[in-house]
Amino acid sequence: MKFVMETVELSKKFGELTAVDGISTTLEEGHIVGLIGPNGAGKSTFLNSMAGLFPPTSGKVFFEGKECTGFTPQRMCHLGLARTFQIPQPFPKMTALETVLVATLFGRHGHARENPVEYAKSLLDFVEFPLPPKTACENLNTVQLKRLDLARALGSNPKMLFLDELAAGLTESEILDMIVLTRKIRDRGITILMVEHIMKLIITVCEYLIVIQFGRKISEGRTEKVAQDPVVLEAYLGTAKKKEPEGPAPAGPEAPGSAPAASNAAEPKPAGLGGGDGHVS
Ligand SMILES: Nc1ncnc2c1ncn2[C@@H]1O[C@H](COP(=O)(O)OP(=O)(O)OP(=O)(O)O)[C@@H](O)[C@H]1O
Ligand SMILES: [Mg+2]
């Protein structure tokens, strides 16, 4: 068993707000791990603290056993960590091809390609980017940008990939494509940590789950076990052991791509964990 990444008591505060509160976990090589929790739980902040976007307030981060706490995103990238963003961050004046080339040329050391342009094009094909490679980023819609973001992340030749709500806003058939694509990425030898609200995707592709609420880890382990954990059901349903109320059914699943709440104290929405096509947040 080899851990690609590990955190020890990792915390991140924004002023008085503790967005990530002492999370210790390990990410084992070859796994697809889901990071879930209600809106504002601290999922993106946890990724950002590991990836170097925000230096953690306390705690430690390790990459392949070596401490990398507080490393810049560039150093983390050169170690072998790539990520996509919840809101894609394109270079508007560059083309899709140039965007991937930036990663291919300046990503992880030792990643010398004989023909970087052809390699970048092959990654656009791999993620099924639907437009010509020379399309300007400023002309792409959100879903196209997300596919490009994925190609860019892969271009840096990562060992570990963080996906932050990559499937938000996708149609049903695009979600199925994303399930296949995520597995294909893992089959390239890349370990994946994915934040996602779309339970169908999480339950189908993730062998392991980490669940956080109010910045704290409340459960982790194999997906089938965590999905039945009363603590997790309580966090999502608020009524894990309570009798179903009479009257109208609770509100349906959240629409794909709906805006996340801004507060850490956001109430979980009434949706079932692993409930078919449901989104939970
Ligand atoms: N840069 C920041 N400055 C101040 N507060 C922040 C910042 N980023 C996040 N927060 C706060 O930290 C808490 C956790 O936010 P975070 O975005 O990590 O949650 P999340 O689990 O990713 O939520 P969502 O599912 O809505 O994306 C929230 O209360 C949020 O408002
Ligand atoms: Mg987030």
C-alpha cells in the first residue's frame, strides 16, 4: 500500500472561520476517492490547502511521503499534483491547444515530449473536447471549459489529480461519459480525489469516500460502508433514524450546476445519499 498524499491535522482558517478543521487522511495510489459534504463544508478549501493555493493555518501535507506543507501550486505541480477548479480559470486569449501546451511544457519535471503539440492534441481528444484545438478560450462555454481544464490538468503529467465538481452542469449523458473518462484517467495510473455533489457519479466511480461537515472529517472508508454510516446520513438528511414525516415528499434533487451556498453553516438539503440520480449538497 502506497500513499500518494497524506494530511495530518490539516486546518485552514479565514479570520475567525475555521473552514478546514484538523483533517487527517491518506490517499492511496490507484484509488478514486470521493470527497463529499454539504455546501460550505470546506471541500474546496481542503483541496486548496493541499494544492498550495492557500497555505494551511496548521497541520501537515505529504506527497509520496515527503512533507510539502505550504508549497506553492507550481512546486506541487512539479511534484505531480494537478487539479481542476470548481470554477474553471482559463487563459481567455489563448487557444484550447495553447492552454494544454502550457501544462505539457511547464508541468512535472522530466516530462519531455518529442512532440508536445501532438501530445496536447491527443489530450484534447482524450477528454473529448468538442471543438477545434485552435478555438479561443474566451469563446468556450462552462462545460467546454471543464473538459479543457481536465486536458490541461492531464497535460502536466500528474500522479495525483484533484477534480473539484467537474461534472456540475453536465447533462445525464455527459455524466455517463465522465464516469467512463474518470476510470480511463485512473487506468493511466493517476490517483484521483474528486469533489462532487452528483451522487450517481460518486457512488459509481469512487471506491472510497471522505465525508466532511463544518470543516471536520465525519466519516471515511469504502463507499458502500460510508453511504450507510448513520453519521453521514444524519449530516445529509438530518433525520437518519427518524420516522418519515407524512405528507408531501421532500424537495427533489438539486439541479446540476446550481450555485453553491457561501456559508459554512449552510443547512444540508433533504436528499438521500446514493439515491439514484440525486445530487446532494
Ligand atoms: N477565500 C476565502 N475567504 C474567506 N472565506 C472563504 C474562502 N474560501 C472559502 N471560504 C469559506 O470557507 C467555508 C468553506 O468553503 P468551501 O468553498 O471550502 O466549501 P465547499 O465544501 O467547497 O462548498 P461547495 O460545496 O459550496 O463548493 C465557507 O464558509 C466559505 O464561505
Ligand atoms: Mg467547493
